[in-house]
Amino acid sequence: MVNALSSFRLKGLIEELRRFKGLTRKSSLWEILKVFSETSYDDAGFFEINGFKVVVSCDGIVEDLVRDNPWLAGYYCVLVNVNDVVAKGARPIGFVNVISSSSSAVRRAIAEGIAEGLRKYELKLLKGHTHPDTSYDSVDGAAVGVAKNVLPSTAAEPGDALVFAVDLIGELRSKGWVKAFDSITVKQSHEILRQLNSMAELAERKLAHAARDVSGPGLVGTIAMLCESSRVGALIDLKDVPKPKGVSLNDWLIAYPSLGFIISTDKPEDCLSLLKGHGLEAAVIGEVTAKREIWLSYEGQLELFLDLRRESIFGVNRF
């Protein structure tokens, strides 16, 4: 990655972002999605019962992290699923998991990480399953939440502002190609829940059209996934992106923040006020466009990141 802003080349950064494994691995999704005729590309789904939306997500942890730190893998299995549910405007209430390993020590470490995540997010463990005789170590989970109004990935509208909401008090940690910005492990439950509840309130007050949590593909990749889901484009100004002190813009754009959301809204000032009132950093970093292209700008430089008329984050073969 380019390290000195004085020699910052946006085109070079884009080349790195497009090759980033956190983004490129998403292209395998279409071979599965097409089996189910699924075209929403969202991180969580929902159904309605008596006026309430039940929101469900499922996710697993990359093999490298499970192998290197099974406790943290268990903890992050809770975190990533909670973020998927919260991004839809839901309040998470329950969790299920599958732990796979032939090692008793690994299984216990994963379980202890999950238990800490459940305590931190005040979730009920609904069900778990264990494979004690596999040739691999893995942990997968699912979270369940309840919402009054849902913010899907499919409803961003041209002219919307793109708001980035994030917790910047934490530490960047790296392992292999994975960069995670941890702002959760050092905080108390009431602090985390106060921040997370901002998304439910935002949805309930109908202050946004769409939202997605910033995840493995990083900030720009997550925006691209939101745009592909909504069949729109975006113009992003990188100089407006809030970031932690001491972390380069290059690293920040591929980091997985413990708590970060991208929001598409026609009421940006109301969104910013609500999010900041819940202890988050928040800023408008761009806008949604009708033309299905993702453009990045930085101090006078303007470059095309992705042409969604001809390319697909999810590997969709329809062009």
C-alpha cells in the first residue's frame, strides 16, 4: 500500500483495494446464491410477525483466525453476526453456534470466546452444536434480532448522502491479510449497547433508506456491496472519512471495524445528530448516484473504483 500521503496516488490505492482478499473472496457467493434464486445480496434476512420484523443473520470466521486464536474467533463470531443484525435496524436478542474441532482445548477456547461475546452483547444462547471429530477447526453462528423497521441493502436511492458511523476508540490489529480495529473488548456492555441502539432508533424514526455494516471487504468494498444490491453507484470523498489517530488511510480502508456502519439517507443532518448522540463518530463521506459506478476522490484526484454495469462484487454472471 502507499504509505506517505505526500506521495498519495489514488490510482495505486484503488489497484490495491481491488486486489484485497477481503473483497475478492466475495465473488464466490453467486455460485451459491443462484441455487436459491437469491438476488438481495444482504447480510441479514427478515420476516414479519404481528407487526414486528424478526431479523436473522449467519456468518462464520475465517480459518486463519480460528487456527491462530480460537478464543478471539469465538468472540468475533458473536460480534460479526450482531453487527449484521444491528445494521438492519434490529435489536439483537439471541444467538446459535456450531463449533467444529477434534481438539478439546480448541473447542473450549472457542466456547469461552462465544460466552464472553454473549455477556458483552447481553444475548441469550438459544442453541449450540459441536462436531468433536473433524479434520479442521471452525466456528459458525447466527444471531436473531427484532425490529420495528428494517434498513435493507437494496433501498439506497440516487441523491442520498452516504454517512459513515464508527467507533474510533480502539486498536488496529493485524493477522495475515486480516486487519481488525478492535473497539469492543475494552468497553463495558452498556457503552456498546448504547452505540448499537443508534441503528435501531435510526430505523424506527425512518431517517435512512438503507444500511450495511462495514465488514471484511473494508469501507469502500462495503459501499460497493451496498450499491450493487441497490443497483446504484456512488461518489466517495476519502478525505472526509473519519479514521483513528495513528492509522493510515490505506490500512483503514481495508480494516474491519468492531463497530462501523454505512448508511444511505436523505436526512443526513438528522442521522449525524442521532449517531453522535450515541457516542459514535459520524460524517457524510459521499453520495449515491444513479450511474452504477463507484468513484473515489482525494484532494483533486478522481478515479473509478468499480463499474457495476460490467463488474460484480458478488460474482454475478449477468453481463
